[in-house]
Amino acid sequence: MPAESADMPGSLEKDMDEKVSMSTCPMARACKGMMERPGTGLWMIVPGLIFIALGIAIILYPQILAWFVAIVLIVMGLGMLMMVNFMRSFGKRIHNKPV
């Protein structure tokens, strides 16, 4: 690839089409769109920094891990109860439907 093609508009699309065929990578078009948009990398950097900060906090204060696990289990339990309630009411509506 010549060096001057990197400065030309649309060169990323051309490079992607040459290197990755759509039949081998179904996400190629989406990845290409993400690479062309400014600020996309920031949305990947921020969660990484948050995970690093949480990891350091857990190393310094291990009891945080117990709190995180407890909170996750409580939220998952509440979510399951809400889903069961929805499914039961949905089932009642279907079975009581006049034919």
C-alpha cells in the first residue's frame, strides 16, 4: 500500500475491501464504520479505565468484591422475579383469550 493512499479520503474503505472480504467477516462493515467515526475509541477506553480502577479498589479493599457480588445477585434475583411475573401474566392472557 503506498503511503500517499492513507491521506486520501475513502482510503480506509478501499483498504478494508482489499484486505477483508465480507464473506469472511460479517462485522467488517460495522467495524469500518466505527473506525471512521471520531470519538469511537473513547467509548472503548472509558470502560477499560473503569475496570482498572475497580480492580485496584478491590485489591486495596477486598470487601468491595463481596458488596459487588451481593449487589449483582440481588439485581439478578429481582430481574428473575420480574420476568416470572411477566411470563405468568402473559400466559394467563393467552390462555384466557376467547377463540
